[in-house]
Amino acid sequence: AQSVTQPDIHITVSEGASLELRCNYSYGATPYLFWYVQSPGQGLQLLLKYFSGDTLVQGIKGFEAEFKRSQSSFNLRKPSVHWSDAAEYFCAVNNAGNMLTFGGGTRLMVKP
Amino acid sequence: DVKVTQSSRYLVKRTGEKVFLECVQDMDHENMFWYRQDPGLGLRLIYFSYDVKMKEKGDIPEGYSVSREKKERFSLILESASTNQTSMYLCASSQLLGGPPNEKLFFGSGTQLSVL
């Protein structure tokens, strides 16, 4: 069975600083990987996805993620964080039945 | 834009009560899902449905049932609510399974259920 691990439960960064959120997956076949964001009081919104091809994928709101098969990782990055990026971020992997398995989430706080 | 609407934002129920959580989507999506969200555990799939009157168990179906009588509506039912079902419940919808991976779920804003 596939699984997703987000090692960091909470992360605090200063506004304008760079950000990297970690995601590790366990899945036997080629994974389909996703990052979702949940702003306070909202449902989840898709940030970006990786299916195949270029291992560096661009998403909305200035986010990008890099798929590294050798490390079973799909880390999310942003070069300069804005206060509005404070939210909870979820990594997910798609299984053979097209069901998503989510990681435990990372809550991002942004200091002024 | 797709809209997924959950009928209640907050709900407080007593142990043993029967609880209905309602979800409606307006984009004619075939698939609908119920997740529960708990701190540190992320989202866990309770049930999903890929067609009217069809349902499949997810990872944690125990203590829950679902109903899909119409394409746009997917209900989650707690037959006898217990305190360990206190959680945030998220409904989602998407297009057909199969073909390219089901990459985009559209989520409702969630229902925070407290069982006392």
C-alpha cells in the first residue's frame, strides 16, 4: 500500500524567506504526486501535480516542486514567502485505483 | 468554477445520535468522496461513490455509511455518533475515474463535527 510522510508538522518562516516543505512517499509503481493547500476555514486547493516528464513542476501562487525518484521525495518550494501563504499544506499520491492518499500535513506560519 | 457545498460549517451532536452530513456539487461530477481530517493524520478516505447508488469503502469506513440517490448529492451518515468521530469532515468531487489519473479533487469547506 502506498503512504505519504510529511516529516514537519509545523514550520515557521519569516516573510520574504525561502520555503521548502518535505514530502516522502512509498509506492511501488510510478507515482502521481500532488500538493494541496488549505487556507483557514477553506477546503483544499490543488497547487501542483506531477505525472511524468520534467521532474520540476510549476504550480500556482509561485510554488514549485521537484520529483526525485532516488529519494522518493516530492518537496515543495517557494523562493520568497508571503504572509498570505500561511496555511496547511498536504502532499498526496495517487494509487492504482485513482484514489488519493494524503500525508499528515504541514502547517506553515509566516512571521512578519 | 466548481462549487462543492457542505450544508453545515459547525455541528454539535450528542453521543448515540444519528447524524447526517450533506454535500452537493454543481458540476455534474461522477465521483464524490468523504474524508475526515484530523491533526497529524491528514485526510483519510471514509467512502466514495463513482455513480448514483454506487458506493465503495475507503480506508476508514467503520461507523459510517453513505447515500447517493442523486448525482449531485452525497450524504455521510453516522448511525450512532461517538466521541471518537469528532473531526473535520470534507466532501470532494471529481470527474470520471480511469484514463488520466484523477488529478483534481474539488473540496467543500468542511464540517467541523463535535460529538459530546
